[in-house]
Amino acid sequence: MDTGILIERLPKVELHVHIEGTLEPEQLFAFARRNGVSVRYPDVEALRAAYRFHDLQSFLDLYYEGCAVLLAEQDFYELTLAYLRRAAAQGVVHTELFFDPQSHTHRGVAFATVFDGISRALAEGERSLGITSRLILCFLRHLDEADAFDTLRQAEPYLDRIVAVGLDSSEVGHPPSKFERVFAAAREHGLLTVAHAGEEGPPEYIREALDLLKVSRIDHGVRCLEDDALVERLVAERMPLTVCPLSNVRLGGFAEMRDHPLKRLLDRGLCATVNSDDPAYFGGYMTENFTATQAALGLTADDILTLGRNAIEAAFLDADARERLLARVAQSAA
């Protein structure tokens, strides 16, 4: 089958997307007008022109600035529903979203405002679009563990609707070990754990996420290839990597898409998946990530199907839902 047709038909599962990173420039300006928030860029084109990142921190500075326009529950509802509509239009059937409550509570926005808007949209997305979802609360690693503990306490009334905690923001200088105790507390609450590791940080951060945070998935993880023993462990443990190709290139991790290691990860037997990360900032959602990697790396139809199956295997789904989605992937290749 033609790979372009297969990418279009593939029922996709997205495991690494930050809902705040789906804030398109047009939405940002609309929310800013509605909420009376000033924006330092004169128009949409000027804001898009600022999306020339040279590393993770240069992106994060603009990302947090964009969050300032999100103030009301309706903002978070509209933001999330817009992402779900785009995702569903690209064949995404299940998504597991990150949200960063500290990005909002530190601005005086109540945790409930953030959570209620997002969760209301997720329920609407399942009703009207047929897209199922899970929600993952991320701690900001540039803040201290005490702040993360405070965020976990604020989340307690909502934990029945949160599947896991994660760890994101500036990686270098903020190892997973910094958050070992709060992740242990989250596990005591019955939550699963994931963590960004091995994006800009060294392979040792991946080891810490495995050994100290007891993660079920590694978010990014592309630097694992620098350590053969680590690769062997990840393969043996069937540890999923939620890889974000366009993000990795746009943030300077790799000069061009043809340098991206996704194909090598697959060839080494790693459970790699494709995801969009912060698609409004990095130039594409799921289809664009699949298409760009296929064109640059020569992914085969088998590679694309493997990526689709890997994501389903790695998702926080029950066995019945997993089997139904695997059957849909097989049907897409028929």
C-alpha cells in the first residue's frame, strides 16, 4: 500500500501532546481580546515569525508567554475541543493529553478552572467525535518539588479523572531524581507515571526516570541511542518512547529530519511511537509528523504499522479497547 494512503487511513493514538502547546496563534489573539490581555506581537504573522527556536528554553519562554491568555474555564474548553477536532480530522482515535496546572495556578487561575474546562471538552470530544482520551498532570521541573507536592494536593479532588503524572519543562539541570518523592506520593494515590527524559538531557536521566520515578513510558527518549546498555534495557523491558520528530528538529536536537533517529529506534527493536508534542509551535499535528518522517527517513508501510501498533500497546487502555484498536490498524492496511 502507498505509505501516504496508509498514513491517512491509520487509526492514530497520540501519547505526547501538551494541551497548552496546541494554542494556535489565531486562538491566542482571540483569547487575548476576550480577556483583555496585551500581546507583544502586532498580529498572527508576527507571532508565527517568532517561532524560530534554537533550543528547548527558547521555545518554553514563548510557550509560557502564550499561556497568559488562558484565564477562564471556557478558554481551556475551547482550546481542548479545537485540538480534538484537528486530531479527529487526522484519524486520531485516542489521545493522552498533558496539562501544566502550575503554568496557570502561578498566575492566579484556579486548578478547578483549568481542569473543568479541559475535562468538559474531553467528554464532548468522546460524545461528538468518538475520540477517547486520558489526562496526565505534568509537574514543571524548573520549579521545586515542594511546588509539585502542592499541585498534587490541589489535584486530589480530581484524581479519579487523571490517569498519570508526568514531568516536563526545562530538562537540563533538573534530573528526574529531583522529583522522586512526589512521584512516589502520586503512585500511592494510584496514579501511573511518565516523564520527559533524554530529549536534551543525557541518557542517565532516562535511567533515573526508570529507576526512581518508576515510569510506564519515557517521553522523548531519543538520546538513549548514546548508550547501548540502556537501549538493550529499554528493548528488554518493552519501554515505550513517545517520540516527537518535528519537535526534535524545530528545537535543534537534530539539524534536519533526515538526521532524526526514529528509523534507528525502530530497527533496534525499541517501542517507539510518533506524537506531535506542541503542534501549534512545531509545524504539525500527527499526520504531519508521520508524513515528514516517512519522507525523510524512508519509513516503510511496515514501519508505519509498527508505529501505530506500538502506540496502542503503550496507551493507558484496558485490554478490550486495545484489541479493538489493534483490529482497526490491521483493517487500515487491508
